[in-house]
Amino acid sequence: MSQDQLSISNPNNHSASSQSDLRSFWVPPVSPATKSSIRQQVLDRILGRISEQDLLGKSYVEQYLRHKYRRNCKANTLRQAAISLVQFLSFFASKENIVLEQLSREDIEALVEALQDRGLKPTMVNIEMTTEN
């Protein structure tokens, strides 16, 4: 057997293989762009809606929702958190001269009362008040 015949018949001899043959063997094919997950789509949609609104402290909401996403929360959890936070910020946006960092216990109590006035049961208004006066 000649050297040429050996290199063709021996699959371990790469010297006789063409460059394209090696590339298909060693370089994995590039897969088409995969569709983003449902959670990612929900997060993107929520963040888009929030960015369109003129809410005080929306950067905090965006950071929090990204944190929840990284913690692998489900899409529905992201939605519910966004709804609650937007309601929270919208309530205080109606007040004048409110700075989020300076919210008091009375401000939070006013929010709880407003939610209860809307018909929510006290068990549904889940705001812990751990700050002291």
C-alpha cells in the first residue's frame, strides 16, 4: 500500500483531509438565534412599559425586577411584582413633594388604607411596616 492510500483509508490521519473537512469536524455549527424565553419576553415587555411611564423611582423598580429575574422567578411573579410596584409608585406620584427615600410610616399607612378602600382585603395588602417612628 502506498502512502496516499494509507492517508485516505486512515481516518486518524488528518494530513490528507481538506481544510473544510477539519472545520466541520472541529468547529461546531452555529445555531440560529434562539428565541428568548417567555420570562425574558415578559421582563422586556414590563420594563418597556415602565420606561414609558413618568414614575418617581422607576429605576428602583427596574433594578428590582431584574433582580427577581436573576433569582429565576416565574413570569407571573414578575408581572405581579410590577403591578404592585407601579401601583405603589402611582399612589405616591399623586402626592406632592414626595421623595421615595423619605417615605414615612404614615405614607405607607395611607397607601394601605387606599388599597383597602378599593376593596382589597387586609390579607391581600402585604406590606410589612418594620420601620419605627
